[in-house]
Amino acid sequence: CQVVAVPAITTVEEMLALKPHGVLISPGPGDPALLDYIVENTGKLLGRVPIMGICLGHQIVARALGARTFKLKFGHRGANHPVKDLASGRVYITAQNHGYAVDGDSLKGGLEASHINLNDGTVEGLVHRELPLLTIQYHSEASPGPRDNEYLFDRFLTMVADAAQ
């Protein structure tokens, strides 16, 4: 993949002018409830290119599709957070660093939880029934195991390849 990093203030028009095959919305920091301009831009990208959101990016995508976020009483910090992939049933040990979460009761319009935190039941990943998108709350690129969560990038690249056909 050829990766082009752009600042958070980049407009949708500027992003699409780069002719991306996919967009990854990266981790924060920040309170997702205070980032309406990124939520709005993300909403304009949905359905136009495959999207993957990580951590804050996960929360931004959720908000762009009408879900709510909330502040955790105790943030998820460090490694060794067990997360269940609901598609496979497999449990992964994850690295996390966030203080906000997506409200699972507010998911709608085809948005579904794909991963759940086994410690507190919070939403750790999302997929959409129709749109090419996936998100994860944790940091797959910082997995406690040697390559535990690389499969997520493979899933995203499959979405990108499918969308190019």
C-alpha cells in the first residue's frame, strides 16, 4: 500500500482529490463529542471509499452513523484487555489507551458491534451490513502478541480490493 497521511482538518474534497482506495481514520487523542467537523467529513466519505477506524477513528465513524459515545468511568489503559471477535468467536489480547467508548445501545442503520471487551462489555469494533467499513477501539498495531491482530488489516485490504473491482 502507498500511504498518504493528511491532517485532521483536510476537507473531503481534498481527500477525494487524492483518489484514495481506502481511508484509515487514526487514533486520537480527544473527546469524540467535540470533533463534529471530523464526524461530518467522515459521514461524507461513508459509502464512497472503504473506511477503517482505529480507537478515536472507531468513535468518529460510530458518531458519523448516528451512534453516541460516552466517557468511561475507568479508561482502558495498557495491554492485556481481552476482546472477542464476534464473527469468529476468537478472543484476542489487545493493547488499549482510551477514555471514551461507543454506546452499543445507540447503534442503528446497519451498524453492528463486531468485537466486545470481555472485561466490561463495551463495544470494541464495528461493521456495517452494507457499507465497506470496519472499526476497532483498540490498537491492533500495538498488539501484545507478536502479530495477533494483523488479520484486521487483511480484512480492510480485502474491502479495498473488492471496492476497486
